[in-house]
Amino acid sequence: MRHPIYRVRAFDIVAPYTLRVQFDDMTEQIIDFQPMLAGELYRPLRELALFNQVQIDQEIHTLVWPNGADFDPATLHNWPEHIEALIARAHQWEFAPV
């Protein structure tokens, strides 16, 4: 079975922690990342100045941040299908012992 490959082609910051993400198949998602900003990798993105430094990695065609945080472009493309599991995972990270 073939797994579709999606590429982020553009994004806009539309609100704090919220991006409109456009994909190479001409679809888009508006994603509020705030519920995901937990754990060692994503918690630093709560600093809005750091979050707003998001860019598109030209090699892997996904969103990346200066601290190394990123998301699989297929996850971004199909965000509504993954949001509940991602929020549950972020909740676990937030309350995990350090």
C-alpha cells in the first residue's frame, strides 16, 4: 500500500500559536499548536518569539523551529485525524517526571 507524501509549501501566522499551513496538493489546515507545546522539545515554543521563528525546511518540506522541533508533514496535513492523540501525548509529557 502506498502512503501519500505531503509537502508543506507555505504557511502564514494567523494568531498566536496558530498557523495556516498550505500543502503541495493545494489543501490547507489551520492549526492551533498551543495544546501541543509540552515536553522537552515543544515546551520552549511557548515563548511566542521562538514559536514565530518557524520556517519550512527545504529538504524535508515541513515546519521546523530553531530548537529542532518539527512535525511530520503527513501529520500536519491530516491534523484533524491526529489532534486527540497529540493532545493526549502532550498531556503525558507535561506531567511526566523529569
